[in-house]
Amino acid sequence: MTSASADLLIDRPAVTDGAALWRLAKDSKTLDLNSSYSYLLWCRDFAGTSAVARGEDGEPVGFVTGYVRPDRPHTLLVWQVAVDGAQRGRGIAAALLDALTARLAAEQGVTDVETTITPGNTASERLFTSFAERHGAGLTREVLFPQELFPDGPHDPEVLYRIGPLTHVPAH
């Protein structure tokens, strides 16, 4: 894997990025696609706990959305990660996760990360396993939502990845 290029800007999403985030999620073919409205709300209400990678033209080429868990104020729950198909393999997803956790460690004292991954999503499994290794953190897995809890038809179980505490968080 090559590293993300130096001309990539990682910052907070703006409401005007909502449509692009929705398209990136839709084009991923692996994420559960939420309504376009939800991505607009996410960019408004959770911009502080999310990050967007912008290409040279300023348009989003990747994003990570998340929130700090209300009952665990030092835990970031990563909701979705997506990178434009033409930009994959450049380390953008890893750079987004690293930048977001560094920012939230400094601003809010985040020490742990959680996410859910469906079995067989190898790219996400690798992304979060390597994230834990880079940050000197433990990693546990357990089924959070079994298949039978999903009311809208067949859905793979969602496996909770708990990563932490982060010990190697670079300064942002």
C-alpha cells in the first residue's frame, strides 16, 4: 500500500459535502446506504467527529463519519468509511482514521475506537486491524447485532471491533 499523497487535504466535512459523501457511500457497493438527507445532517451535526479527504480540486475523495458515544465519552464510534474507487490503494482511509483520531484525542480525550464490520468485508477488517497495530492498541471482536435483529430482510451480523486504548496517537 502506498501512502496518501501530500496534496490531499483532510478536514471536517461541511454541509455542502453531504451529496458527495452520499455518492461515495453509494458507489462503494459495500456500505449500507443511508438517505441523502442523513448525509447532509451528518455533515452538519457530526462534522466535529468526522473527516473528509479532498483532492486537488477540493472535492471529497474519501470520508470517515463517526460520533463520540454518549455513555463512553472517550470512545469514537466509526460509522462509515469510504474512498472513491479511483483513489483506493493510496492509504487514504488509514490517513483519514489517523487524522480523525489524532484530532479527537487532542480535542476530546478520545482513547478508544469502535466500529462494526460485517463478516467477509476484508478491506475494513484489514483497515481496522492495521489501525490497532499502528496505534499500539488492543483489538477485540464480538457480534454486536446478530442477523435476526435486522427487520428489513437478510443482513449479515455486525461484528463490533473495540480498539484501545490508543497508545501511539500522533499529534494533529
